[in-house]
Amino acid sequence: MADSLRRLVNTSTYSILQDKLESWYKDYHLISCDQNLNRCCELLELTSKVQGQLFTILNLTAREGGHYAGVDTLKSRFLPWLGSCFSIASSGVTSDTSFSLIQESKEKDMKIRELSISHEHEIKKMETQLNSAQMQLDAVKQELDDAQLDLDETRNKSATTLLATEDEIIQLKADLMTARDEAQIYKRKLDILDDYERQMRMLKDEISILTTEKSLLQDRLIRSRSSSPLGHRSRSPSPLPYIRSESPSWTRLSNSTRQSRMISRFSDIYTIERLDAQTLLKRYIDDIEMVQRIIFIATVESFHAAKMAFRQFRLRVRKTLSPTHTGQESLDDTVMDYIIRNLDLYDVQSSVNDVIRAMNVNPKISFPPEVDFILISSFIREVCRLAFSMQTLEPPLDIAFTTDGELFSDNKYRRSYDSEYTAPLVAYHVWPALMEGDSVIVKGEAVTKRGALQWSPRRSRSRSRSTSPVRSRTSSPSRGLSSLNRSASPGRLSPSRL
């Protein structure tokens, strides 16, 4: 029986029968009636052959069971089926149902076969990937082994060079200490050199002042002895020397150069002369805020006095040159050219005196009664000279207008180190901003504090000084000048007092 069943399975009779059915179904409406009948007969023949084989298997199976085995099955299923003309009446299954079951069985077999084929492909693919991963793993292991060898070699080399590196570090540290010591020595020498240069500059300024005074005295002496019909001009407070014959157009060509030098000098005064004056005032005043206020007010008053002196000087020069002016250049250009060429004629001492008088009556600052603002006369003199020179530029440079309690502006000022950075108002100013029209050239410095409008400086003047703030200048001018000469420039006298 098993051999007959195996042959039936191997011949795939049902598959052939199914293929023929599908082919007949596709061609049923295309072929003739005789051809359809022939195909139907062919299918019946195939079905009968299959049934014959199945009957053979049924007979063999019944024999293997003995005389009584399978009798109940034959009685209950096979004999009724034969009696109903090959129809299964007792089970309630129709011919369409049997065909559908056969079709479903075939479809399941095909799906099982396809799944088996796909499973084999997947297994082969996974085996290929596994082999590739194994090869990569072997390569990575080889790289790790090589890296370990390199690491061991590097470690050995590092161990051999570590001692030499430590020696080099010790030597470099020793060289660094030596270099620092040399730098300190050079720095001290540089400070000494700066002091020498500052003293030389002060001596040169004093020599220039004395030379100017000498020339003024000689010119006045000559004019007093002269009997010229223009002798009434000798009574001018500051007579003008001979005018050079060069063209005044060079002043416009060098305006940018002179402006850059003046801006640089303005910064130098802030970093050098201001700190020197601050150090000098701190010997007598413990309040650093009051010291900074004094220096700032001195700077503002110096610019004001220098601008006033420049206007008066320009008017005198214009009045003197207007009767004899000739040439293509305008009178204003000629006047400005003369002022630029003769800046040494500026009576800076008169401006210094005006500044000190203004500071004596200023209510915002206080000063011990035993000393005088003449202590910072050298600082005031430098600021007055610079401010006077700045008026010769086109356009002129000036400091920004300031008021206590104004709104702080990042464009005009920097906050000092002791400021409250969240405060929006200025308590007081340390250094003014340098302006060219409405543009800020150099930022100033200001101190911001909360409640700046309610802040007021402390006053420590004595009663005698507050009631007579200008006594050192009005009641005894000679005392103030002698004190100024002793502290700043010995032998210096103002031309207006000769």
C-alpha cells in the first residue's frame, strides 16, 4: 500500500488534473463544443485512473487490517457512496465543497513550498552575513592586537623619555624665573626712564615759556623805545611777532595729523598726569570720590578757560592782521595759520589762574584750608594747553557737556570699577568724553550709583575759606604766583603782570 501511495504522490496526478481544469476554464469560451467535450472526457479519464489507484490502495489497506478491520468504515462511508452514484449524501458535502477543499489543499501546499524556499534563501543569506561578520571580527581583532603592540611600544618609549622631560621642565622653570627677574629689572629701569622723560618735558616747557617771556619783554622794550606812528599798537596786552611768509594752506593739510596727536595726548593726560595729580591730592584728602571730582572739575574748567582765551587771542590776531592782509587766502585762514604757528604765545598761566579761581568757588568740591588748588597747577596747565590747541582744528574738539544725575550712556562713558552696574544714572564723572561735534572720539569715565539724584558731596572747607573762596587770588596775587612758581616752574611770570 505504501508503494502505491508513494507512486500516486510522485506522479502528481492531482496537480496535472488541476492544471488541465484551469487551462480548460481559460479556453472554454474560445474553443468549440467538441473540444470542450473532449477535454471533459479527458478529465474524466484522469479522474477514473486516480480513482482506480485509490481503489487499489483501499483494497490493500483493507487487506492489511485483517478480516474485520475497516468493516465499519466501509459500511458507513464507502457503500453508501457507491449507492448514491459516487455522491456523499450522508456527510452533507457537495461536489463544489469537495473541489474547494481540494483547491485549498493545493494552495496550502504551494504556500508551504514557497515558504520553505524563502526560508532556505534567508538561511543562506544569514549564513553569508554571518561569515562576513566573522571576517570583520577577525580583522578588528587583528587591528586591536596591532594597536596593543603600538601602545606597548609607545609606553616603553615614554618611560625612557620621562626622565629627560622632567629635567627639561626644571630647566625651563629656572629660565622662567630668571626671565621674570630680568623683566622686573627692566620695568624699574623703564619707570625711571619715564620719570626722566617727564622731567625733561617739563624742563623744556619751562624753557619755552621763559623764552617766550623773554621775547615778549624784548619786543615791548623795542616798541616802547620806538617812535613809530603806529606806536599805539604797542599797548596791546600780547603783541604779535613777525608773521612767517609760508602759505597757511599747510594747516588744512596737516589737520588730521594734528588731530590724531592731540587725541593721543588727551589719552596720555588721562593715564599719566591725571593719576599723578590724584596721587598728590590723596596726601591731603582721604575721600577718593572728592579727589576724582576735583580733577574732573579742574579738567572742565581748563577747557572752558582755554576756549575763552582762544577766542580773545583770535580776536587780537584778527584785529592786528586785518589792516595788512593780502593774498588769495581768507583772513580767517591767515589768522588760524598764525595761531597754529605761534601756539607758544598763549598765556597759559592766566588760564591756570582763572581755573583755580573758578574751582575755589565751586560748591561741588571741598578742600582742606591749609592747602591750595595750586598743587595740581601742572595738571591744569597741560589740560589748558591741549584744549587751546584743540580749538585750532577743523572742526575743533571739545569735551561733552555733563551733569550729575544724568542718564548713563555706553557710547560716551565707561563705568569705573567701583560703579553699580545696574544703576542707570551717573553719580559723578571721573573723566570727560572727547567730542567732535556730535560724535564721540574718546570715551570718558563715570561712576554710576543708585539714588544718584539724592547723592551730594561732603563739604569739609573751613569757614574762612568758604566765606572767601578766592582770597588767595584776589587779596594777594603775589602770594599765589610765588606759590605757583615754587611748585611748578621757578622764575615763571605772567606777561599780563609785567
